[in-house]
Amino acid sequence: MMNETLKVQGMSCAHCVNAVESSVGELQGVSSVKVDLGKGEVSVAYDNSKTSLNQIQETIEDQGYDVV
């Protein structure tokens, strides 16, 4: 199990939190997703044999936010 914290720009409200948490949470192998709006961070726990960090980043970017 891998744990990563990503810096994400563009999140500003509860809708942003829900969009990121629900879309990343639907990826196979993701066991938890937590957005810290104040810090602009997304913490993800995932099984790297089922999904990749790159897939997680792309999913966040598909929601309209920038992973930096």
C-alpha cells in the first residue's frame, strides 16, 4: 500500500473537495482519499499494483485542478 500527498491548485470549496474525493475514490485500488482544502493537498492511500500515481494525478486534473 502506497501513501502519497499531492499539492493541488484550484480547489476552493466543498464542491471541489467532493469532486476530487469521489473521482479518485472510484479508481480501483484506492483505499482512501482526503482533501485538505486549507493546505491545497490531497492525501491518497492506494495499491500500486492496481493503480498508479500517474492515474491518480490525471483523474484530479480531469476534474479541472492542477497537480503541482
